[in-house]
Amino acid sequence: MAVKKQKSPDPLDLPFEDGLKKLEIIVEEMERDELPLEDLLKHYEEGIQLAKGCQEKLQSAELKIKKLQPNINGEDELADEKSVEL
């Protein structure tokens, strides 16, 4: 019977903290200088995807924060998207 190789979750689907932790682990493994070139390349590719996913999540969070603007009463409310600088 063939064993299915379990695919790791898409880095863009991971929660920010999980993606960052996994990225840290990859960097530590790569810094040990014990991996063959092929594995280093796989780690590098995965790390790039994780970094991209984390960056997108940070940008999304930043945009949400920028959208929250105090109103006349000092309460936060969502601002019109057109008034928020990206």
C-alpha cells in the first residue's frame, strides 16, 4: 500500500504567530550548516513563502488599524477606505 505524503499547510493559511515560529525554526536549521544543498533550497523556498505570508498578515493588520479612526465622541469607528492612506 502506498503511503500518502502529508502536505504541510499553505504558509499563507497559517496564523501569523505559527508562521513566524516556523520561519524561526527554518532559519535555525539553515544556520547549523549541516543540511545538504537540496534541503537548504527547500528550506529557503519555504522560508520565503512564510515570510511573504507573515508580511501580508502584518500589512492587513496595519490597514485595519489605520481604518479605525476616533469619531466626534472619541470612540473608534471604521473610516472610509478612500480616506485611509496605504
